[in-house]
Amino acid sequence: MKHNVQIISDAEEDIVDIFTYVSLHDTEEKAKYLLEKIEGTCLSLKEYPKRGHVPPELERIGVYNYREIHFKPYRIIYEIGEREVFIHCVLDGRRSLQELLERRLLR
């Protein structure tokens, strides 16, 4: 069964921030490429949403309803519904994410 992938507003803001940062610090072409690949990775969850794993930062505090997949250093945090996948965050995996994940996903 295919799922409908929805990128919620927080994740959309994350993607825009990544695009802006890469455009300013590298090239716009690289930012466009990165945007295309991140969106493609998100949309790939239509087919196999359960392939991701529970983020370790959430698993340590007993939260198991979120999963993550990766593209390059970016972590895509999502939740699987009945027929939908909700993308909650697209975050740079090189940063410490414990507090951010708790604040964004457990509010």
C-alpha cells in the first residue's frame, strides 16, 4: 500500500534553511541539487515507510513512534500514519540533536 507523504511546516522551514545556507556558503546549483535529493528521499517513503529506524535520541527516552532515514549528513525524521507519512524534521546530523528533537517532537 502506498502512503501519502506530507511535509509539515516545520520540516518545510528546515528544508528552506538548508537551501539558504548552502546557497550562501557554497553555490545555488549545489543547493538546488541538495533540495531535489532531500525531497526525493522524503517522497521515497511512499513505498517503504517502515525502512527507517527509531532515532537513538528518542529511543533513549522511550519514544518509539518516530523513525528516521538519511540523505548525506541530513536526518529526515518522520511518523507513519494509517496511509500517510508525516515528515516532521530535516536536520543536520552533524549537530547535537537531543534537545531539538525533544522540543520539536514532544511538544
